[in-house]
Amino acid sequence: MSDPRYRIDVSVTTRYLDEQSSPDQGRYAFAYTITVSNHGQVPARLMSRHWIITDGNGKVEEVRGAGVVGKQPTLAPGESHTYTSGTVMPTPVGIMHGTYQMVAADGSHFDALIAPFRLAVPGALH
């Protein structure tokens, strides 16, 4: 949605979890920390999420659920919410992207886009 009243920005940082990974068993664990910021003009509540996770073999998994890590935060204009979650992949490299389904205080429903971000074991990419 391009309406300036409903502008949610999403930033992501990722980290490989060596201690939770077992490469010899095809298990690569990653953490991602996400900051959801309301740069719009009305308060908005994050109701649910839709992730599209693609591993290095091109296998796609979709994940849907309520809120984020058990919360459905409401963000006033200028406010942010940061959380950390994780995923396990069978390959050392993958990509995630998706949307957050939001409801504004005025009753409008809209999606906040989560741009694609890479999950990669250090040194896996040149």
C-alpha cells in the first residue's frame, strides 16, 4: 500500500548459529532479528505473519501464524518493535521474505512487506 498513513518499514539482521547446527546432518540454524517500525500516520497492530523460506536447493516452505514470537504488537507512529526468531535449513544458504498482516487504528487492513534477506553460513558465499 502506498498510502503514507500506512507505512511500516522492516529491517533484518541475521546470524548463523554454529552451536545449534550440524552440517554433517544437513542442519543449519540461523537467527534473525527484525525491527518493525511504524513510519505511517496512524497506529497499527501486527496481527499475523507469512514467511516464504527458500533453501539452497530451491525448496520452498511457507509459514503462517499469528503475531510474532507470541505477540501482536501495536505500534504508534514513530514506534518500533524488535524481536529475534530463528529457522533451521538443510542447506548452508537460503533466502526468506514475506509479509506482516497489519490492522490500523482506523480499521484499515494492509500488508507490510518483508524484503528478501539471505541466510548464509560465513564463508559459504564468495
